[in-house]
Amino acid sequence: MKRFSLVALSGLILFLWPAGPAIAKRPPIMKVEDVKPGMTGYGLTVFKGTKVEKFNVKVIGVLWNMFPKRHVILVRCKERDVDYNQDGKINDDDKFLTKGKIASGMSGSPVYLTVGGKDYLIGAIALGWAFSTDPVAGVTPIEHMIESMETPLERPYADLEGSARRDGKEKVADPHAEYRTKLKRLATPLVVSGLDERTFGKLAASLRRHNIKAIQGGGSCRSIAADKARPEPGCTIGVPLVRGDVEIFAYGTLTMYDPETGELLAFGHDFLSAGECHMPLMLGKVTTIMTSLYNSFKLAGSTKEIGVLTRD
């Protein structure tokens, strides 16, 4: 079984997948201080199925120190390479960014800027704004994501008198708590199948305060095409939290894969800040993007298991 790790803020995955000729090498990166307004490039994500597609981006500016020692790059997104109908007009089904703006589930979508004919990875989409009339996204700079690789897994513990956990220790501080309470990230979509409406409603309400968007949908989406899919920047990736008669799948987008070190970056932000963990990691398939004036989201399901998540 392959092993992965997902690091808070960036979603780092340590991953041992056999590199094939179709897998690109780690791309060159551009630091946030080199990003200037007006620069253009593209992003990668899945709008439907498992096919990774490009969309255009243009830099609006950089929000310096938006969070403690953390900057955010603002970009405006636009459709690219969409299908046309017989009248030469863009099919309404392909206007995902025009109608739905920035959707939950796009978190982790890699963003590249093209300078001198060369593409540079600048980060991953991670933030959006409710009721936005433009497809504007906040991008987590790639250097912040790489820095989180070195975040220690250990958390501070102390002995506590009275009732305690089995190991006799209780958590007294959470180094990632401020990011959960202050970071205005895109909600992590979590598709749920097998529950009745009443039970689902209670689950959705309990998850909402953790910035997790519960969606009532179908279960796993196995198919011949999905089974042939491999991890690549822009693909859908996630964690099945429950499998069986009831299925719960939390998902986002893969940002970067380095075949030399076997590392993946995904999500663009933390999921549960669980630290050391042991959960399956799976690829996903997008059924469609459900557009909303408040908050659009990708409706997706899991396909095939590719390893074990060991770090969040």
C-alpha cells in the first residue's frame, strides 16, 4: 500500500507512485515577491469527469500579510478551451466560471504564470468570496505550501488531573487553530450518500461551523476511464471518511507532484488539522459544478484508492 501525508495549509502528500513517461517533472516556481499585477497564465482543475482542463488567470495583486506572515495572491479567472455548439456559441454547460464563479472543490487547483514562454507555478487556489459577481480567487503562494512540509507533527500535551484519555495526556494547544478560525478559505466539500434527509441535515449543521460543506449526493463513481486515471496536477483527490452502506467523501484538487521525491501538494489549505493520521486517499470524479449565487461547489464522488494518508 502506498503511503501519503497531508500537511496543514498546503496538503502535502508523500507518495510513491511509479513515474511514467506521461508524468511531468516538478515545475519551476515563482515566489510571491516576483508576482506583479497584470501577469497572465492559467490554472488547472476538473470541471466534469476526470479530465483536467485549463482556465485563464490574470493577477489582480498581492494581499501582503493578509494572515500572520502569510500572503495571498488575487487572480481573476476565465474559461478557456471550451466547447462550442453548432451556432458557434459556447455551450451553457461549459460556462462553469462565468455562472458558478469559484467553486468549493477547486481548492488546490494549481495556478501558473507564463513569463518569457515559460510556465511558473505560483500556488494553489484556496480562497473565494460568497456572492461574488466575478470569478476572483485567492491563491496560497507555493512557497507557503512548501514551508508547511517542515511543520512538526507533534502537538503540545500535558498531564491532566481527573478523567483523561487512555494515554493520560490531553491536548492543551493547537498550533493550527488560528487558521481554522480566521482563514477565509473555500469550504471543503464533503459528499454524503446513504442517509435520509433528517440525518443528513443534522450532519450538515454540525459540519458547517468547521467550514466543511456537506452535500447530499451519490456514492463512488467507478468507471473504466476513472480506473485508468492517475494523479496529476489539477485532478480531483480526497479522503473517504466513511465507506459501506453510508459513504462520505471529502475532496479537493491536487496542486503539484514531484516524481523524484514522490511528494504531492493538494488542497491549498488544511482539512482537519489532524496531524498524524491514517486514512485512505482516493482519486475522484466530478459529476458537475452546481452553481449558486452564494457558493458554488463541485459535485463529485470517489473512484479508486491510491494510498494511505498519514499526515494532515
